[in-house]
Amino acid sequence: MGLEFKNRNAWHWVRLALRVFLGAVFLFACADKILHPADFARAVYNYQILPDPLINLTALILPWLELVLGFCLIAGWWLPGALLWSNGLLWVFFLALVFNTMRGLDVHCGCFASTPDPAGVAPVAWYLVRDSFFLFCAGSLLVTVFGRRKQAV
């Protein structure tokens, strides 16, 4: 019984750390996009996935959604919904990178800054590894939150 309690307590802190980390990622990612929407719109355009009428709308709405999700994750507000949205967005971002890699397009991801680094664009492999880690964190949280809800019912 004592060991079980300690494990549950440890998992609580791991989940909290993952939530705060993921929330911070979303907050960090939205900052430059909110401040420079035109640059972010160009990054979205470079993916060559969305029709032109949706590019500006995406560039205006997505950063604010990331801001809300970041706060929700850190504060633990509306956690099931925030985790569903976070996982959905992370999968869309990841699949867009994979899709463009398969098409041979080397686009700046626009994840944390709307303009490329002065030294050039980071390798796509790094983006994929980084985003895989984010997906692992978000997926782990999603499973634990919905697993706990199922056990409670």
C-alpha cells in the first residue's frame, strides 16, 4: 500500500511536469506568431498545403489557440479538452512536416519563430525528432487523463 501511494505521488509530479513543459512550449511558440502575424502567414504559405483564403485566417487564429492551450495546460484548466486540442495540433504540425519532407520541400517550420534563423533553416530531421518528443509528452498526458476518467466512472 505504501509503495503504491509513493508511485501515484511520483506520477502526479511527472504529469504536472509534462503539463507545465507542454504548456510552456505552446506559450513560447505563440509569442513570435502573435507579434509578427505577417511573417507567420508567410511560413504557413510556404507549406503549400492550405488554400490561399485560409492562410491569413490560420496565421491569425492559431497563435491565440496556442496561447489558450498553453495557459490551460499549465493551470490544469479544462484539461481533457486542452489535451485533445494539443494532441490534434501537434499531430497536424508533425504530419505537415512529414508531408513536405516527402514532397522534397525544405520549409522553415515556423514553430517558434516566423522567420528563419540567420544561419539558415534547421534540418528537418531535428524538427521531426523534436516534434516526436512533444507528441510523446502530449500523448502520455492524454492517456493518463482519459485513463483516470475511465477508472473514475
